[in-house]
Amino acid sequence: MRSGTPRILAIMGSGETAPTMVTPHREIVARLGDPAPRAVLLDTPYGFQENASEITQRAVEYFGHRVQLTIEAAGFLGPLAADQTQRTPIAEAAALSRLRTAGFVFAGPGSPSYALSVWRGSPVPEALATKLVEGGAVVFSSAAALTLGRFSVPVYEIYKVGQPVHWLDGLDLMRTAGFEGSCVVIPHYDNAEGGTHDTRFCYLGERRLTAMEAMLPDDAWVLGIDEHTVLTVDLDAKTVVISGRGGLTVRRRGASRVFPAGQRLGLDALLAAARGDASAAARRDPEPILGAAGSSSTGQGEPAPAQRSPLLSEVARLEEAFEAAIAGRKASEAAEAILNLDRAIAEWSADTLQTDDPDRARAVLYSLVQRLGEAAAGGLRDPKELLAPLVESLITLRGELRSAKAWELADRVRDRLIAARIELRDTPAGTVWELRQ
């Protein structure tokens, strides 16, 4: 590790390989100095999945194309890896060597339970702790973020399998980073995928989280991070920055303090909130970040209802642009809206969050293409624009007939135009016409 390397811990609520997190990734890499550090993707959390190699490839392409950072997979996949050649002692030693020599370590999707089962008893926790102590950036999101605290939520076992609520022992790296007490990190804090049922707090919902809080020791508290939101901790300056779409919540025994995105504050302000010292937290006014998204004020209580996902928000915006273009008979603008929607879907293709958002976006794309085809079949150009040369010629002819006092012929021209749904109105400035719908 280079001398003087900053010590950074970044925790993302979700969207770790989505367009929303490109800027935070770039800012973290920039702070590590030039040349760019060795970057390693800690692939353990999803190592058991049959599509592990595909997830790795998408992440590598995302960092290379969007973040301009070359990243390599650690190859520490665990005992359930489809490729068992990576389970040899030499392969695991090489994976740990990559991890130890990296200045930027990223981990994201998968299963926190599986990751912890593989990392427990291995050199991985010590290697990560060393980065937080000696220098480097540890960037954990989603499943990996769940492993950082003193305790960890076994999401799949509770939400999908139906096991009784319980905690797993986490890596407790938050304590290494200076977070007091038994901190529990919960990403996807404002999740709303359930629709009719509560899936906040990483799919636990209020009922389960309340029951699980009762199992924790007295010094325990929850650090909740909304989706497409990142908490970046400067361990040297002891400051935190909250950026992205949502906010950060400090919760202790059901009582919460919310810190919206768009502000920088001291680590001690978060710790005061974690201790339940509301007055101390209030005395440390957060510093707004110029140009950052989100409010610069703090709030009390649970987070506001989750917003629509960034991808679906963009889909809605482009669908409105398409509607306006069709209504205005602007074929090129309608086509542009479709192309921009296709581009947005492609940009989100690297996102590892497994939701139906991409499928819903593609469904809208297909419907817009169909509608543009129907509009083209009926003609998008204003029919008045097409008819103008002929109608103007007939109006001129009618005027000439009237000047020649050929009233009957002039009226027949007028009647033929009316039969074609073209209304004439004689004014002092001349004859004007309109096409009836």
C-alpha cells in the first residue's frame, strides 16, 4: 500500500453497478491518487451462483467503461463455486494476495450468509480490517454491506425460506472503522418491492425488525442506508458524506433519526444519534454539499415512503416525452424518446440488483415502438400542411371566379371544399381556412 493512502469506507444501499453510483465510485478512486490503485472485486457473496462468471463480467465492464477503473476478480468464491479449479490452495493463495495488495476493494450482490460462512476463519476479515487501519478503500454494497456490522441479517433464510428471525455474527468491521457499539448495517432500507406488504429494512419489514431488535445487546443500533444511496466515511478526518437518491437512518430500539442525502457531517454526530443523544446530535449541524442531490436538513422518524426506482423514473419521463411528441406530430422527437429509452436500459444492464425493473422498462419500450408504427401508418404530418398547396390554389381560383362575377362556379368551389371538411371564412384580410377534425 502506498504511504499516505486515504482510509475510506463506503457503504451503498444498492445500485452498486448502476448509473446512479458512477459518480461516487469515481470520486472515491480519485481520492486514492494517481496512478489509480489496484482494484479487486471480492466475488465471494455470489460465488455459489451458477451465473457467478456473468456477474463478474458485468461488474468488470461497468468499472472499466463507466468508472474508468480496471478491476479484477479476487477469485475467492468458496466451496460451492461452479468452477472448482479455483478451490485449490494455490488459487486461494493468489486470491488472498490480490486482496491484500489492492487499494480499492469492492463487494456487492449475493448472499450475506454464504459470504460470512466462507470468510469466517479465513484471512479475508483481517485483510479488510488492515485496509481500514493502514489505508485503502473498502466499498461494500447490498449483500456485502450486511456483513460489515457486529450482527448480520440472514435475508434469504428469513424472507424467502421462512426461518424464524435470528441474527448471524458479522465481521464487525464497523468497530474497526470507529463506529461505537454493536452496529448493524442494513442496506435496501427503503425498499418497496413488496407493494402490498412491507419490505423495508432489506425485506424484513417493521414487524420482523422490531422482533429482531429485541434480541440485540443494549449497545446495539441500526445503520440503515436507502437504495441508490452511499455513505462515504473518511476515517482520517472522521467525517461522513451522504449522497445519492435517499438517505441514512440511525435507529435504536425503534427510535430513528434520518440524515437525508446531500450533506457532510462529523462521525461523532452519527454516533451521538446512535447513543440516543438527540441534543448532542442536534448541536452538530450537518454541512450541506453544494450540488448534491437531496435535502440538507435532518429529520426524525422513519424514512419517507420509497420513491420509484431511478430506472423507472427515467422510463416515465421518456414515456411522457414520447406522448408529447406524438400529440405534437413530431416524429423525430418521438423516435428520439425511444432511442433514449433503449440507451437507458442498456446503461442499467450492469446493475446487479435482481428486480423486474428492466423487464418493465423493456415492456414500455416495445409498446412505444408499436405506437410509433401505428402513428406512422396513419401519418404523423399535419394534414393541413399536406393539403395547403391544393386548398390555397382552389381559394385563389374561387377568388378569381368571384371577381369575374361567376358566382355559381365560385359557390361550387366553396361547396366542394366544405364537402372535403375544409371550412372557409372570408375576412377583410382575405379568405382563411380550417380543416375540421
